[in-house]
Amino acid sequence: MAETILALHGLRKSFGGLLVTDDVTLDVRQGEIHALIGPNGAGKTTLIHQVSGTLAPDAGRIRFLGEDITALSMPARARRGLARSFQITSVIPSFSALENAALAVQARQGSSFRFFRAASREAALNAEAIAALAEVGLDARAATPAAALSHGERRQLEIAIALAMRPRALLLDEPLAGTGPEEAERLIRLLSGLRARYAVLLVEHDMQAVFALADRISVLAQGRVIATGTPDDIRADPAVREAYLGEDEAA
Amino acid sequence: MSNPRLWLPLLVFAGLAAAPFLGLGQGHSLTLLARGMIFGLAAVSLMLLVGGAGLVSLGHAAMMGMGAYAVVVLDHAGMTEAWMVFPAGILAAALFALLTGAIAIRTSGVHFIMITLAFGQMAFFTTSSLALYGGDDGYTLFNRTEVFGARWLENRLVFHFVCLGLLVACWALVQVLLESRFGRVLRASRENETRARALGFSPYPYRLLAYVIAGAMGGLAGVLLANSAEFVAPAYLAWQRSGDLLFMVILGGLAGPHGALVGALAFVLVEEWLSHAMEHWRLVFGPLLILCVFFLRGGIVGLLRRG
């Protein structure tokens, strides 16, 4: 079995009396896309926030590359190689696509307490940034400010930024949100190509995409993992049908 | 030369360098221009915070005050040498910025504005109570700072070019800092802090360092202001002065340090002109500023881009 990159163990989080993450245990291995699905309000985004470090869990542990990172801040986790994309596109709007990616390269390459040399002329940063943009097919738009990119292009840029971090694991929070069918197809192909090199935890609403991409799927309902397995296992699981897929069929 | 970030400041600097030889050599105009350059320097340093780091400080006058009072304290002790006075003023302001910034930068938005205001007022009331240095009445400097015993700064023309040289240096420094790796992290954190954090940057140390650098430059402006006026009073640290500085930055435009430069000069010159033209000039100056905010969205330099 491939190496386990990211492991959540007994995570628990509540807001007031509401238990939104209830004893969640799952792992993501090298070279797999592990999808997390569940009805609205199941606690998927809350879980991603705990893994990336924006929210602290009330109980449980998160291990990344064999190290306990539960107490680390989001920047510290990012520096160890945990990259995330956001449900609502999060880029630096006034920066060009290139500069957005170069900033990610800068985050792991050398010190950012450098004061006198123009960062935009650092060839080492720009070369890697261009490579990341090329990987998502955005290199032709390198000079365009992020604010002027189309929604789909910004979704691509968000992935390019994550790749430019050279991460070990990717947390992708609804990468297809708000994209049209063509853009979605392009992104699915792109994500599929990432599988070999990273451990990917994918939260996605688009079921077609999830079943096309995922090696394993975990189903979250009311904060609990009610099933984990291959796409076929999940399709056949009666509890999942009841909690989740059944809703769609009834509708 | 289509980028006003560069040609506009160079034009302004050339104008300032030529001014003494274009009939503005008479005492009062040069004093006024020196004042404009000193506030320009302070505004450019504040621009690093507001436009660069997104830290809207309402306590920047306190940094100038630290520099100005360093001159006073040393003068009282009989020390007027530039090689002591200038570093002391800069270091005093940098230290004050470090101590207050370490706390203030943990907050953001309106809270940051209020806490910098509070620290500024603390400094204001402290200087007001320093009876040794004139308290509320202020302290008159009988001599300007000396350079190796020579009284060069007493010469208006020399002082004019000292101010201009330091202004150019500070403008260039801010310009270079904003384009560096350090500045890129500052700008990114201002625009989208969550993204910066998700990339692995903790904005705090970058912001604190920017705050200290801006404070140090504010201190330098304070040393110059004390020498220009040959007088220092707690009013230098009043929050209204911080408000003026903030206004200069916004009036000029947040697109770059050139905006702060132009904003400060425009502010000082219009203020001077109006105060001579009429008695109740503030009745006109206030609404004029409000109109500028309404109609000059990108500040004065925003007009250039459209035109």
C-alpha cells in the first residue's frame, strides 16, 4: 500500500451545541485522490478548515508526513507542504497570474526578508511560476492581472498557485464550483493528471466529477464519516444511498 | 516614460531642485518648500504602511514627534551634532514604532486605527507633561543641528537641499521596498491575507518591520521639522497632525509613493495659500478636502492615468 501522507484521527469540532465534526478518521495516501462528499451542511468545509489550519479542532489529531501538525498554524502547515485551494476563489486580484504563482514559489524558496532587488525580475521565481501556469494551461495569460481573468481561469490559477508551492498534499475545496461544463471538463482532466504526484483530498459537489476522479470516497453526513471505500463500494452502500444519494433519486 | 510612478516624482524633484534659482530664493518660500518636503517625506513613509501594508495608522505624527523631541532632549543636554542628532531621532522613532507596533499589529482594521491613535495620544500627553522641555508651551531651539561644528543647516539653501536629498532617498527606498520580495509579501497580505497565509506567510513579522521602517523615516522627518521651525511643541504629535498625514496620502492617491509625495506638497501649499488669502480659510479648506475625496477616487495621481 502507498505511503500515508495525511491522516486525520478522531477529529471533533462543535460550534455551540452543534457537533459539526464528529469523530472523523480518514487518511490520504500518496498518489490517490480521496474525495469527501456529503449533503449540504454535512461539515465538509469545516473539516477542510481544520486540516488546513484555519480552525482548531476540539479533539483529535492530524498527522502529515508522519508528524503531528494539530497545533501548527496555517502558514506553518503550508510551509511543510500542505497546499489548499478555496471554495471561493482566493487569489491576489491586482497581481498578474505570473506574480500570483511567483509568490507561491517565493514562499518556499529562500527568504522573503529581501529588500532591494525587484522580485518581479527574479528569473528563478518566474521560471518556476511559468512552469506551474503551463501545467494548468494558463501560461499564455501570465501577464494578465488575476482580477481580469475569467472565473474558470481563476480556478485554474488557484490550482497553479497550489502546484507552485510544490506541495506533498493538496486540499481542494470544490475546485469546480461555479464553472461551466467545458471549463469543468478541462479542470477534471487537469486534476486527474495530478493524482500520480500528490496526495489529494478533494471536496466536490459535482458527483460526476467525483466518481470520475476519486480512487476512494468518504461520505460525510451530520459530521460523521458514514462510509469510506472505492466509488463502486460507495454506490452500493445502503447507508450512503439513504443519507445522500437517495435524496437525489427522490428529487 | 508612460509610468507616472517614476516620471512624476522626478519632475517634482527637478522642480524642487530648481526652485531656489527661479526667484523662490526668498526666505519664506524656501521655508514653505522645506515644510512641504518634510511632510512629503513623512507622507511617503506613511504610504509604505497604508498603501503597501494596508495598515491605516492614525498615529504617524507620534513618529515625527519622537524625532523632533530627540532633537530637543539632545539640545537641552548641549548636544547639537548631526551625527548624534539624526541617528538619535531615527532610532527613537524606530524603537517607539517597534514597541507600539508589536501590540498594534496584532489588531486590524478599525481596531488598528484606534490603537495607533491611542499610542499617538499617549505620546502627545507625555510630551505635554515634560516641564523640563517646555511642556505645553514647547521648546525653542536657539540653533539648528550642527555638522561637525559647522552651522551649515542655518543656511536656507543648504537646508533646502538636505531636505530634498533625504526626500529623494526615502522615496526611492519605499519604491524599492515595495517592489522587493518583502514588499510583495506586504502587498499580497494587504489584498488577501488568507491567501498569503495559505501560501505559508505569517504577515505579522513583515508588517511589524514595515511599521518600524516607516517609523524610522517619520523620525527623520521629525528631526528635519524641528530644525526647520527651530521650535518643537506637543502639537507636533497631536492626532490632527496624524490625520493630516493620512489625508495627504489619500489625497495624492494610493497607487504608489509618488501619490503621497504629490499629496503632501499639494496639501501644504494649498493650506498656506488659503490661510493667507482669507481669515476663515478652514471653512474652505475642509469642504475642499471632502470634495477631493468624493471626486478624486484615485487621488491626484489618479487624474494623470485618465488624462
